Amino acid sequence: MKYLYIGLLAFLAGCSHSSDEWKPVGNMDLGEITPIGLTIQDGHFWISDGDHNQVVKVSLQGEILTTINDFERPMHLGNDGTAVYIPEYGSDNIVKLENGERTILTIPDSLDAPAGIDFYQQEIAIADFYNHRILFFDGKNWNSIGKEGKAAGEFYYPTDIHIGSDKIFVADAYNNRIQVFDKKGSSLQVIGTEDKINAATGIFATPDEIFITDFENDRVLSYDHEGVRKQIFTEGINKPTDILVEGDLLYIANYKGKNLLSFRK
């Protein structure tokens, strides 16, 4: 497997040239891997490759360390600090991968094509794609949030999710927007509707910014927590599926580009 790390790409990113702008610093070639989900566990990337039904462990320098096969359309990954969790779109299960062993996450409900999972302390959130809802475990109880629809608090195929300290952020994929909820399931914000997003597939939030992948438009957008757009990433973006921030670096997974782009402020 070839891998390549190129620093200082010629890259147009954002809607302004402020000092707060993310700037490109690298491009990691993933060979034949078509990335959908991305997480970092123990200083390594874990990447779901839905086209090849595999999950791949990759060093931060781009070396392929482990390839695990025979998943059923693995989607947006999560980790709880110990294990990696793989939503299987094809089997309706969440697979827990720990020390090379696979088990199925037990939940008191049925999923229909789970597409994303995230963890925060004792909390768990799952994007339940065909059921048009979020399942949220608050540390004691599982709760169902949302239903099919276009109104605030409703979903049309939610694809990814991020839990913050006091909010839940959802990639409401085919409503083409971000939705924000409190942890009791109340709708707080709808973000991005004015930006003509076409398939909001991957989401990540920091204390300062919310990032969303705009899959069909080959863009990634960032917003502040008031919903004001901060930056648009365009050049070099090729069907983006996921994003995350680790330390001072922002990573964007390109499904069609088969690479990971990295940025720093």
C-alpha cells in the first residue's frame, strides 16, 4: 500500500482570509481505501471503508497497520477511549471492536441501518438512518429523539452525530442541514439551511466550531455555535464524508479522493 504525505498544498479554503482560518498542511493518500467514517484511538486513525466492507487502522503518518474485513457496510465510527464502535448499515448492528475481538453492542431497541455513533463520558448517541431518529443513552436510560419530517426536531435520514458537553449535534443528511439538541431531546437550532447543502453526511463539533461535510457539493463548512458560517473548504475536497479535530489539526476524509486532508490554524 502506497502512502504519501505532502505538506503545504495549494488549497483554497474558506470564505475569508482572517487569522482564524484553517489552512492546509497535509494530504494523506489512502491508496484504494474509500473512507466513510473516521476516528482516532490510541494515537492511530481508524477508518471505515464501506466499499470494501473493511475497517483499517492507519498511523498518523499514513502507514496501514491493520485491515479487518467482513463488515457489512461500516459507517461513521466512534470510540469510548477503549474500544472502536462500527455501525453496520447492512446488518443493523453496532460492532464493538476491542483488542481484535468483535462483540455486538446491546441496546433495548432495534436499529434500521445505523449510520453513526458517538460517546461522551457515559453517554452514547446513534444515528438511526432509516428510522429517522437519534437513539440517546444519557447514562441511565435510552431515549428516542425525532421522527421523519422536515420541521425542526425532525429528520430525513440522519447520518452522523456528535455529543458535546451539553448538546447533541446531528448531520441531518437529506434535510441538508445541521440540527442541535439539548440532552433532553429538545430542538435548539437548525443550521446551514441558507447554504444549499446537498447531503450533510459527517459532523464534528469543538467548543468553538461546528463542521459539516457537504457531500454532493464537494465542500466542508464550518459555523460558530450561534450558527454563523465561518469558513468554506472547497479546493481539494472530493466527496467528503467525515471530519474530526484532534489537537490542533483538522482532518477531512475524502470518499472519492481516497485521502485525508489536514489543516491547522
